Amino acid sequence: MISVIGAAMPIVSIVALYFIKTEEGRIGAMAAFTILFAFVLATCTNARRLEIAASTAAFAAVEVVFIGSDLGKS
């Protein structure tokens, strides 16, 4: 179950960010998804803090690339 959630979170966040049109909304949603991702890792896995931090940074990087490639195009 955790694997399914972990695989779905990046997809769900990118789809949600696609439909949010304002830059402020996208940044706010990105912050919320990143916090949710870290929370799920911390509560549902035995990952150490360092592993959670590294995974969360990678997750946020994917979101930043998506947002950054679309800023200014709306």
C-alpha cells in the first residue's frame, strides 16, 4: 500500500499543479504536497530523518521543475 501511495503522490501532485493556473496557487499547492509527502513518509515508514529529507527534496525538485517550466506561459 505504501508503494502505491508513494508512486501515486508525484503523479497526483503534477496533475493538480497542471490544473492550477495561478503562480501563487501552484506554489501553495506544491508546499502542501511536499509537507504531505514528508508526513506520509514519517508516519507510514521506518525511514530515518535523513532518508525522509532526501526523498522530500527529490519530490520537491520534480515539482519545481514542472512549475518552473510553465511559469510565465499563462
